[in-house]
Amino acid sequence: MQQRGTRRGTRERHKALLDLLRQGTTHVDELASALGVSASTVRRDLGRLNADRIVARTYGGAVIPEAFHERPIEESARTRLQAKGAIAVAARPLVSPGATVFIDAGTTCAALARLIAEHDWAGDPPVVVTRGLETATILASSDQVDVVILGGRIRRLSHGVVGPLTDLALDRLSFSVAFLGADAVDPARGIGEPTLEETAVKERIAAHSQRVAVLADSSKLAVSDAPAWTTLPPAWTLVTDSDAPAELERSAGDSGVTVLVAGRS
Amino acid sequence: MDRHQRLTSILDLLSESGSLSVEEAVEKLGASSATIRRDLEHLAQQQLLTRTRGGAVAATVSYDLPLRYKVGRQAPEKERIAQAVATFIRPGSIVGLNGGTTTTNVARAIAMHDDFQDHRSGTGLTVVTNALNIASELAVRPHIKVVVVGGVVRTHSYEIIGPLAERLLEAISVDLVVLGVDAVSPDRGAMAFDEGEAATNALLARHAEQVMVAADSSKLNQRAFAHILPAQAIDVLVTDAAADAETVQRFQDAGIDVIRA
């Protein structure tokens, strides 16, 4: 009777834990405090839930893996802003003066665009080519940086251009580094996208680049699967935030992927 | 103020300040709060804004607007011109739009027009534009396919210029191009202040079956630095009722149909 009570108590606590995770409380200390238990109890619970593949561990706690779900950019512009800002700061040094770089659509890439627009390039600014409306608009405010937008059909949710019309411009271009956004990312598989149109344009961009850096906050690592995957050339770099899972650097290393964690030295 | 004007005014207020309360809208537009709430619901359903507890916030990701888009309420003439252009456009057609306040109004009128609501039944529209702000506003509309031309984005403006647009325009068909201009006259045709813009506008026009110039009467018989198109290349001029009869006649003599909105 004592054991059954404990199991029911554990089950109820697991349920409460999952509710908290869904609501956005993801760190061990916050979870412990909310549940009125010790941090080690929470860690034990998370270990169990992780083993049952119900949660994914992150650096400071856990998240519930989400089904793939493409959000409109207006919505994603309001979420995870600190993480995206930190990723942009970590990525900015990858842009050299005078280089021609590609910056993707999406809010994390827009954050990078903002830093590039605000930076003083001392007379030797980069040239930025983009497929995103927001990235283009942000860089249009800079007196120093020239921005080129690829033509093409605009996708309603992401505001990025896709399609054969986009390929017409890409043929002529070459980039020292391409910064790509992602709806999902897996070091072993590449970038997850909602349709083959995105994978096609991103693969083409990667093929025209000396180096590829994927900018993705840690929520993109917790996505269970994606409708389409962009295969990237080997030895790409992933720039993500400090909520990324603890074992990411190791598993990425197995795939030849370099991980840059923003906010960690 | 009719409903169309009120809906446009709501969107203008939102693009100025990013957010709008029901009270502000009631005060500035002289409508009841029930009417304003219905308007906000209508615009929210079309994803032109996002409802909040006391009002609404702008739907598009906000960024710095060039000064000319910030200046006050749009003149009613531009609104009437925009409605006249939207009525002229055939559902299912391919429309080119360049940048500017008049064509931005046209884009909004298109976005809200009841005729262009369904792509599958062939009544949706394809819009080809070199204006980033127009592309952003129309991109959220499910029944409008938006194509942006490639090119260099001009500093501090929303406009894409340069020869890169040509590659894309050569690969497509455009039924009607609607051009906003800085000046238009029966002898010099359409003109713009900036030669880079003029060149891209000319590119857009060259690939279109029909060329329409949308310009309020203050731009008629004026001059501007760079020539876009000669009068012979213009098919229709849409302007406001303040255009005098003699000016209208001279445009018609030059072979241009004139619509006074």
C-alpha cells in the first residue's frame, strides 16, 4: 500500500512537471520550487521522463519535444528574443569586413542583420545578400552596408523567397559565409523545413558558400521531426543558445558539426 | 467616413504607432466602440492586425518606416484613387506594383477587396513588386501570391532597384503594371526624382501588357528629373476629381485613358 501510494505520488508529480514544462518553466531550480520538492528529485524525474522519451534534456532542465509546426514570422518575432539576440552576437564575428555574405529570412537572422546594420565597419562593410523581407528592410536602414534581395515568390509564413525565380539570381552569386535559419535542426541530418521548396533554396545557397553557419535557438533542437530536410555540406557550424542539450557538442562532433554556444565562453 | 476609409485609417494609425486601443480609434475616427471592435475583428481575420485585450497591434514585424510613410493620415484622394485601381483589376490577373504612398494604398485596397478572395477559384491575384513594404503587407494574405523582384535595396527606402530585376521579369508575364510616379505630363510621360527608381519602374512597365499610372492631381503637368516612360507607353491614368478638364483632355489627346476617382 505504501509503494502504490508512492507510485501514484510520483505519477502525479510527473504530470505536474509536464504541465510546468508546457507552460514554459524549464529550469530544474524553478521546477523544484514550483513542485515543492528538491532539485535532485526533479532531476530524477526528468531522467525518467527522458528515458521514456517524453522530454528532452537541456542544459539547465528540459523541454517537451514539439511536433513540427511552422509559425508565422509575426509570432516567432515575439518568442525567445534573448536567445536569438545572444545567437546574433555570437555569429556577428563570423562576418568579415568586405566579405559577401548570405543572411536568411526569419527572426534569428534578422537579429544578426540588426547587429550588422549597427556595426561601424570603418569603411570596409560587407555586402549582404538575403532572401528575407525583414532582413532586407533592416539592412536598408544602414548607410554602410549594401543589401541585395533575391527575387522570387514570397512564402506567407516565413517571408522568405523560394522557387525557380530565386535560382535565377543565385546562379551568379558566391558567398564567403551563409547564415541559414531553421525550423528544426539536427546535427546528423541538417536543417528541417516545412516544404521541399525551402530545402531546395537553402541547399543551393549552401552550394554557393565557402562556409555555412546555421543560426537556431535551442527550441529548434527539440523538434521531433520535419517534413523535409536540407542536407548541408560537411563541417557546418551551428550557433545556438545555452539552453541547448548538454550532449549536443558531443553528438554534433560525431557528425563533423562545430557548435558555437552563445553566452558560454 | 465610410467603412473602407475607416479600415484604412485603422491600418494607418497602426503603422504609425504599432498599437492602437479601441478608445483611441473611437476618438480619432468618430465611430462607436462596437463598430471599431467589429472593424478590428474583420481586419484580424484577414491577418492585417493582431487583436489585443484593449485594441490591436500591427500584424507585420515592425521596423523603421521611411519618413514619408510616417507622415499623418493618407490624403482621401489617394484612397479614392486606390479604390478605383482595385476595381479596375481583373480577378486572377498578374499585377505589377512599384513603390510609393499611392501604390501602397493600392496594395491595401487590393488586400481588402472582396473580389480577390480565392486563389483556387481563379479569383486570387499575383502581385509582382519592387517595394519591400508592399511585399510584406500582401505576403500575409492567403489569396495573393506575392513575387518580389531581385536587386539592390535602396538605403532608407523600401525599394528594390537595379538590373537584377530583369532576369526575373523576363521569366514571367505581367498583365497590368500600376506605377506611382513623382510627375506625369502628356508631353514628357511619367517621371521620378531618382534615376535608379525610374530605371526599375521602366523595367516593370516594359514587361507588362498594360501600363497604368496612378497619380493624384498635384503631380499632373509637373516635371521630375528622371524619365520613366513616354506618354505613348502609358495606357491609363487614374487620378482624382480635382484634375481639371483641360488637363484631362490633353492626356486623352495623347492616347491615354483617364479615370478620375
